[in-house]
Amino acid sequence: MQYTTVLDVSDKSFESIIQNAMAFEDSKILAAIQSRDYEESDVNFFCTDLKISTAKLEKEYLALKEFAKVFNKLYATNYNQCFNTALTLSRKLRSTISSTKKIFRKMCPIVRKNTAYTKEQNFKLSVFDHSFLTGLPYSEDMFGLENYPECVKDLCLSARSFFLKLTGIMLLCREIIQKERYIRTHPDLCNKIYQENYQEVAKKSHDTINAFKSLGTTLPIDAMSKRIHGPKSLQQAICDCFHVFNPSQFQFFVIFDTIEKGKKAGLTCEESILWPNNHDLAKQVRLVIEHFDELDIEGRENKKLNKHHIKAKVIVMLMEWAGIIGSGKESKFIKYFQNTYHGKYLAPAGNSGSNGSKNKFTEEEYAQFVEKIKPIINSKKEKAVEIPIHVTA
């Protein structure tokens, strides 16, 4: 009969380790060293193993805390199409899992090599089922820890530190897994994560989307698109796909989805990127820019060209109304404005002027600007979009 340290990595296994680690008592390690006939040198080696393992656990615990901060904020992650989250976590905790197997093995009764076993008895026992840590019966020590040498006392102290750190790691794993399940069953929260990740990926993929658009390339419908736009409701599909696809697959989906949505809504590629979830606003901004000369926009004169520049302040107020300020898309909007505006004034050559004007208009000026653009929108029978006024002084 032999022992095996094979661990079936799953939520259930994590829970079992948590329970056993939290139930650790000095009497259990005393039972182990007695059953294995440990001498003082063996105890010292065991104690050293525990201290080294605890240091490794501490390092992986810190890394796991950083991982936990972002894992459930990401809509797409690596590996989850092939592995469950418990296995993904275990792959990040190689030293923890390895140390746990070693310590559990040392907490099992020794198997005598000269003991005869029947064919039915000669099988491998799991260290996670047949250890003094996991409920294997033992006789309570009659003398108490105070009657043991210092090396045994040090061993018990080291074991307590190890199992305390192991408990912390496993509890954090449980928290990550439970949070993931919670998100999958709460559509509003899952949709919020989906939208935030979608916007971020769309912003980073701007040049790629432009390239596909300019080439007129037709992208094949990917696996994620089939699920998101399948027979289920959009909310349910978004929940079902949480942590299913990897970042590359999600990026391809966002590129495909952004281009297709923009085409259906009659938007340009730039408009699809700037307002992926508000196509009505995109059309209204385009309309306002096309009629921009009807506003009070005359700025400083360029004598060489005998033309006036557009006031930078007005551009910034337009960006505020269009929901661009604070979105990270300011420079992309300036390029869009340059491509869309064909009036008699000089459009800004870059965003340096508008950056300097971000905090140079008042609430009253902004309110007047909004009132002036409403007739432009209403003249085309477009529904006005209400954008919160951000006070800047």
C-alpha cells in the first residue's frame, strides 16, 4: 500500500483544504511525528521544510492578491475555455500546491515496507484523505507540548504559520471563484464589465478597425459573435460568455461588431469608435459640425491665410456635450472634427489648443452653447440628447 499526492483540482478540493488547514492542531503534528518514529534531526528537517514552504506561500499570496484585483474586472481571460477557474488558479500557485502535497504527505502514518497486504489492500491512498490533518484517528498525547524538546515546539509553531498562510490563499481562491459566479448570475453587473472592456478594446483597436473599414474587408462571423447575437437575449448571452473567450477572440469580436453596427447605423468608422453605444448622438455631433459656422466660433486671425481659427473653447464645449471629455478619445475626436468640418474657418491643427481650454469656460457659457446647437438638431427633426453639464470655471 502506498500514498498518492494527486489532487483533483476543483472548488471542492479547495474547500477541503480550507477545512483541514483551519482545523490544524498541535496534537495532529505530534501524532504524525510519533507514528513516523521521528528523531530530532527528522523534526528539524520537517521544520525547515515548513519554513521554506511558508515563504513560498507568502510570495504567491501577494501575487494572487494582485491577480484578484483585476481577474473579475476582465470580460475575456486566457485559458478559461479549456480550464475551470480553480485549475487556472492552481497553475498560478504551483509552489503552494506542491508544498501542500509535501506537508500533507508528512502528516500521514508511515507505511511499513515489510508489511504484507492482500491484493485488495495493495492500492494507493490519497494523502488528502488519509492524513492526521484530514480526520485520521489518533491518540491524544498524554504529556503535552511543554514536555517536548524545543525543536518540536518550533515545529508546531512553523506548522501553525504554514496552515494559517495556506488558509489565507485558499480563502482568496474561494473569493475569486464566488465573485465570478456572482457576476455570471447578475446581468447588470456583467453587462457593465462587458461594456467597459468593449470600449477599452475598441479604443485600442482604432487603427485596426480603420484599416478593415478602408479596405472594405468583410470579416467572417466569429464564434463569439454567434453566441452574443444568437437566439438568447443579449443580457443572457453576455453573462454566458463571461470568462469564456480569450482576449484575442474578444478583440476580434469587438472589431467585427463595431464595424457591423456602424454600417447598419450609417456611421463612419471614426463615429463607430467614438460613440459605439450611442449612434444617435454620433449623428447629432456630425450634424452640428456640418453646421458649425452658424455658431459664434470665430477666433484669432491667421493673417498669412487671411482666415480666422475656430475658438479652442468652442471645440472643448462641443467635446463636453458629445461626451468625449474624460473618455480618453479627445485626440481621436480632434482628428474626426478635422475630417468632418468643411466650413470657412481654420480647424485646430492638433489638440494642444483644446487641451489648454478645458477649464476655461463657465457653466453659463456652456449652457448658452447647448442652447445654440439645439435649433440645428431640431431643424433636422433629430431628438435632442441630454448631456449633463459639467461646471468648469
